[in-house]
Amino acid sequence: MEQILDSRNVIDYYKQWENDQIKADLDTRRLPFAVGFENISGDFNKASGIRNSNAFLAKESWIIGKKQWDRRGAVGTHNYIHLKYAPSLDHIYLNEPHIRDMRWVAVDNVPGATPITHYDWRPDTFMIFGEEGRGISPMALGMAEDVIYIPQLGSVRSLNVGVAGGVVMYDYMTKLEML
């Protein structure tokens, strides 16, 4: 019998599985953190952040704002996560008690932020990422219990949200010994 080529970007273990079967299997191992990506003025690199949410098994991922986002960079990984949408952070806070009860951590290199190298994670964390160029919104800064940043040595102000998300999620997993 001839095997059908599965061209999806999934590990060999999941080749030939249906999307809902993959998602259900991942649900048995998801970690207790969630991520939110502010999407107010543009969707630069949101898809890479969503891809990171899959790679590091986030419990949920949120696109926050009314803008659409370009799924191409997610390479189909949005099919295997719990992706949700909210018009604003306060909407999540008011309507999602399981997220409201998490530790809210904004990621941006603003004055007073803690370097990620000195940050101690709680397992039940809601990580909030801002937008390319604008950074985190004033609302997110006001709602976050902690603000962290990734120390850098170069001349650019910040990393894009896809790269920053990968660094932050990896730091979370290694410090909590989830790898």
C-alpha cells in the first residue's frame, strides 16, 4: 500500500495524524502558562510567537486587539494550540478567571524592568508581548505584576516578538525544569 506524503511541519511521530488528534495528544502535556500577543497596529512576527507557543506547549495563546494577523509564519502550528482572541487585555481580565488568576508578566525593555536573567518564574504565568516598534502597551504595563526584559549588547532597541517569545518561553521552561 502506498503511503501518502504528509507535507505539514510536524515531527515524524505526528505524520499521518489528523490535526485534532495532534492537538488532543498535545493537550495531555501542555504546560501551565499562557501567552498574549498585543495586536493593535500591526501583526509583525505574531505568527512566529504563535509558533513558539506550540513549540513550548503553552496552555493557551491570545491575540489581543482587533487587527487580523498573517498566519503564514505560523506554518500551520496555530492548528495545534488553543488560540483565542480578545479585543483588549481588560476583556481577558474580566472574562477569563483562569487567566486573571495567573501571574501577569509583561516583556519589554522599559525603565524599572527586571532582567530575565534575574527573574524567578511561577508556573501559572501569563506572558504578555507587545508590538514591533511600539513595545508593550500602557495598559499591559499597568496590568502586569512584573515587567521583564532580555538584556542585549547591540545597537537595536529590542528583539522582534517572535525571537523574544522564544527566548522568554525557553527561559521559563529551563528555570522551572520543565525540559
